[in-house]
Amino acid sequence: LDIPCPLPSGIQGDDNLQSMIVGTVMRKVKSRTWKKQRYFRLQEDCMTIWYKSKKAGNTHSTFSVSDVEVVREGHQSEVLLSIADEFPPDRCFTLVFRGRRGNLDLVAESAEEAQSWIKGMRKLIENLENMGQKEKLDQWICDWFNKADKNKDGRMNFKEVQDLLKMMNVDMNEHHALRLFTMADKSRSGTLEDDEFVQFYKMLTQREDVLKVFQEYSSDGQKLSVQDLEEFLRHEQLESEGSQQRALELIDQYEPSETAKMLHAMSIDGFLMYLVSPDGSIFNPRHQSVYQDMTQPLSHYFISSSHNTYLLEDQLRGQSSVEGYIRALKRGCRCVEVDCWDGANGEPIVYHGHTFTSKILFKDVITAVGKYAFKVSQYPVILSIENHCSVEQQRTIAHHLSHILGDKLLRTTLDGHIADGLPSPEELKGKILLKGKKIGGLEASLNGAAEESIAGEVSDEDEVADIDEDHPHGDSMRRKGKKSKQRLSKELSDCVVYCKSVRFHSFKQSRLHSKFYEISSFTESKARKLIREAGADFVQHNARQLTRVYPSGLRTDSSNFNPQDMWNVGCQIVALNFQKAGVEMDLNDGLFSHNGRCGYVLKPEFMRSCQRKFEPDNPQDREGYRPVNLSIQAISGQQLPKVNIKEDSIVDPLVRVEIHGVPADQAKQETRYIDNNGFNPIWYETLQFTVHVPQLALVRFVVEDYDKTSKNDFVGQYTLPLSCIQQGYRHIHLLSKDGTSISPSSLFVRVRITDVA
């Protein structure tokens, strides 16, 4: 193939990659009984894995190396563990995909072949992660070229180019396309090869919108001098500190031309590279690491939290899997739920009680939590235990927790004393906390005065009661198994330190009698009722104590409620079904995308004091009220993905900007749609918002494919806190429904945030 694909350096000499290109027969395993042989090979582009069944004729499948997040060696998935007696670990490995796509479990014929694939895949993944923006774009062009070059002769005639444009979401006037094609066909061969195709692509993707900005600031229309760039950074990007030094750094980092670098100047190519880089992103790179104060009490933070973590699908028949915990923890989740029931052979199991969801062993869940708890964040993990077990199996639970987690499990208060408030995430680094019922208080257990065991409710969530609450008249909704008064084992009770589950009575009662280490759980409808009746009291309650809110038992499809309503009153543990993509998970990902994605975000200062009054419904009443105007000019879109698989359908994109915050800030506006252009649509439309509580606001950018007869199709989105937005000319790198990258799709916008006069 002639087109210059940015192949990994050292690929020729890499034996593992060479043997992957030759290909290997391996077993694809889906369960103990489903194990089929497939022929796998790496394609020459070193970006695509191709595989086919030995029997199924010509049908084959492919997936991209960029879809693979990590390679796990040995028996590291439930499926491979279930066949551990058949195949040794050195022949087994698992490819874990990004987003919500299932794993691929493979068994090689020999340990050597397994190693070839494990090492080769890891090298390819690493190579991708180290690619710069330009190489990624070259790679993207290269992938398209290979898809469109139907007869595989390494050159493209005009018909192939037209087909390619359709595939790339461009509906181009034939005359215009032919003009560009002829200009690029320097060799006059009637086909485009290697450099000619790149030239054609560059003409096609010329960014008039960026050129316009460039020329506005360039003194000579050809380049940006240090002074020009400095002025652009000051006036447009509002980056005033050390802007001369900053300008020199940007030239050094993004200017491809050595000549321009020596002249301390930036060309249009360098300017575009800067604008599509993390420095030119709408998300402030300074907020990518942990930058907030982590020494305040736990109750002062929003905590990324998952509900029914063991489920991968719906609540009635979905598969229960340890993978659910691994995925949630790898997304920065810091509170996971474990629904425990009595299992066979004295081993407690985890599943959604009274349903057809599959069952997994409690000890397997805890092993996975122990292994993955601190891979992406060092801050504490809370295990929310839903205990439906007999005293015997509760003792087994306590035993597993202590033995499997060891020192990670917090068994006693930090310094052996009782403080007057919760410890901080900083003090609890590397610790796993248990949330559950407890016999007596912390004081009693520290003095060794707790009773042996008590009769009483040992579980926190009562789904029957929740459903009755959501449907006061629906007797038919009652599920079997009203709560029995069960005993709580002392061993399990002793594992609970700072998160003792208690039933909530009223804010007044909590203010007078509650202990700081007590936590109440609310179903979403109960939480909404309290927000309506006593929002300001709820905020104050949450300044001192933890609150957990979880989805209604009626959401059998694993759908989610809007978490923003709960964050507006300072609820910390707002538990969502991580397994369900949608706007609610976008908001969760958006809120926790900053502060190093560590799963803890410090609440605004006015929500952290028990003395201050903050009423989400009347934000203008608080001291320090400073609303802002947010102005977003949607300029253009770049290389939006196709949503409709139909050959000749092209996206008609529109941009919607949504503000999620206190009730007065909830707003959305959208641009007009652009007919038939998903490749480089241009809007130049400005959307304006007034935001009363910018500290709580999230901004969600959504691109949709307009459809006049039915619901618009989702194309991509990006959500971030208003406080993380960089002003000026910025690119927004869009994400899929699953929250994974759909590079190189982006939006180009100009952002201004000003105080309301």
C-alpha cells in the first residue's frame, strides 16, 4: 500500500507483530460450553484485527486496536476462570474493550503464541497512546483510504473518491469534488496515489474558519509572530500570565516547520495543531490532575457512586458479573454496591434478589474490588453492603472482607479516638470503608461495649417499601419477601466504622440527635420530596453527614434519574446505574472529569457549612451571589461520525448546548441544522445563557442528526463543569454515547464568560 500510514517504528524487527500479521488459530470462549476456533490476524495497517470462523464460509469480523483498552494475562475474567481446569493460564488472555462492549476471551494453542499476542497487542496499544494529534489524523486518513480502495491497488479513481466522501459523511457537489481531484492529481494519471491523496484530503479539509482567525491576528497574513500570538492569547484566549513565554512554548510545541520555529513564528499549520491540542481544548488542562483541597471531611465532597454495580444489563434478567465492579472502579467510581444473599455451601452470593439475574460469589467480588480499588485513584472506596444473609453467612462475609482486603479494610477509627466529624479523603487514602448496619455506636464499639448481636433490620434498601412509596396504590407491585427481622452478626457490625446506615426521620431530629458517622439512604422519589419541602435544610444536613440516593425499584431497565437535582442539595453518594449510557451518566462523567478523575469533587464553599443557608430554588438569596453570562458561538464541526448505516445517508447536524444546574439554570438552546454535511458543517451561531450558580453548573454539548419525521439521532456529546471551561477559541473533542472518544470528531467554538452587569 502506497499511502504513508504512520506504522509503528520498529515493526519490521518485532517478531510478535510479524507473527500476528501471519495469523493464528485460537479458541474464542464465551462460556464453559461455548468454545469455538477462530483464525485471527493483524492486518497490514497494524490497526485492525481480522478474524473469521473456520467453517462459516466467507464471513469475517474486524475490530480496531484503538477499541482495546487493556490486555489481561491468564485467567482474569469470569469466563476464563470457569474453564481454568481445562486450559492453563499461560495460554489464556482477555482483550478488554473501551466503553460497555463485552470482553473477548481467547485461548491460544501454546504459551508462546499467547505471549506473542499479549506482547504484540500491548505494543500496539502503547504506540497508539503515544501518537501525536497529527499522527492520529494521518492514521485516520489512512484507515479511510484503505476502506475506499476497493480493488486494493493502492490508488483511487474518481468513483472511489466519491464513494469515500460519502463514507466520510461528505455530500459534495460533484463538480467541486472533481476540481479538487484534478488539482491533486499532479501525475495526471486519473488516479490519486499516496501523497496526491493526502494533498486532496488537505484541500478538502482546509479550515476556512481557523484561517479567518489566523489572518485577523497575523501582521503579514502569512504567519503569527511572537507578538501576534501573544496578542491572540491575551485578547481571545484570556491567558494573560507570562504570555510571551507562553507564545514561545506553543510555537516550540506545535509548529511543524523548523524554519518558522527558528524565526519564532507560527504558521497556519502550527496554529491549527495548537487549536486541536489539549492546550486548545475547552477543558482546562490544569484541572486534569488533583487540584482541590482533599483534607476536608468526607461529607464536603461529591463522590462518584454506582448502583447495582454487579449488573451489566437490566435489573430483572441481566448478567451479574465481577466485570461490573472492575469497569466502575476503572471509571473512578468510589462507592460500589454489593447485594449479598445466602448461597450454597455456606458461601454468600451477590445478585439482584428475587429476580432472574445470574449469581456471583461474594468472595470473587471482594477479590476484584481489592485488586482494582486503587488503580485509578488513591482515595477511599465505600462498599455499600445490602445484607440479606443469615448470621452464619454474615460471619463468612466479615471473614472474607478481613482476609481478602487485609490492611485496606478500615477496621477502626483513624487514631483510635472519636473525632467530632468525618475524616478526609486524604486521611483515608488506600482504605476501603464498609457502609452497613452497626450494633450500637462508634463510641460503644471503641470501648468494647457492643452487645453480641441484635435483632433488627440488617439491610438498608427495602425495595418493597420503595415500590410502595413510588406506587402507593399498586398492591400488584409488591414483591415476595417482605423484610424479615433478622439478626446482625457482631463480626460484620465491627467492620462498619464511619458509615453506619440509619433510617432517616426528619432534618430536625438529625440536627439534634444524629452522629456524624451515620448515613441515610433515600430512594429518588423520597429525596425529591425532601428537596421540594426543605431544600435548604437538606443542604445543611449534607454539610455534616453523608447521604446516599439510589434509583427507584421500578427502574427495571437500569435507567437513571437526573443526578443534578441531588447534587444541588449537596447529596454526596448519588448512585447511578453505570451500566446504562445516557444523559445522566454523561452528567456524572462530566462532574467527575476534573480533579484528576479521582472520584471526589469538593462541593462549593456555600454548601459546606452548617451555618450558611443555601436554597437551590432561590439562589439569588445567598451571600456572595454572582451570576454570569455564558456565550457560546458554535462555529463549525469536524468529521462527525455517521449514525445511519445506510450507504447514501449523510448527517444533517445541529448543536445543542444544555446547562444543568439549579432549577433556575436548567436551559437548552440549539443551532439550525446543516443539510447533508457531517464532514465540515459551519454554523457561526451564538447561544447565550445566564447562569445563577456557576459553581454547580455543568455544560453539555450535544450534536444530533436532524430528522423531520422522527426523533433526531444522537451523534456525539461532551459534558464538563462550567468551572473547567477555558475561554476563547476552543475545540471540543466529542465522545460517543458510551463516553469513549470518537476522534477526530470535534466542534470548534468561541466561549465568553462575563459577570452579569
